[in-house]
Amino acid sequence: MSRKNESGQRAQRDYNTWKRAKIERGMAQARDRSMMIPIEQVLRELAV
């Protein structure tokens, strides 16, 4: 196996690990609704 291929595979594994952790954090945050910004505040801050 070439070095370039090994490097690419390692980068893909690192990305997959990062992506899975990001999704899991998002799912945990969705379960804890207290961490979310109230829609009223979002709409007020985005109003032009």
C-alpha cells in the first residue's frame, strides 16, 4: 500500500470519527430542549 493511499484512508477515518461525534452531540442536544434558543428570540434577532 502506498503512503498516499494510507494517508487518504487515515484522513477518511478521522473525518468519519469527527462526523459521528458531531451527529451524536446534535442528537444529545435535541433531546435536551433547554439548550435550544427559543424561537421567539431567533425571530426577533433575525428581523430586519
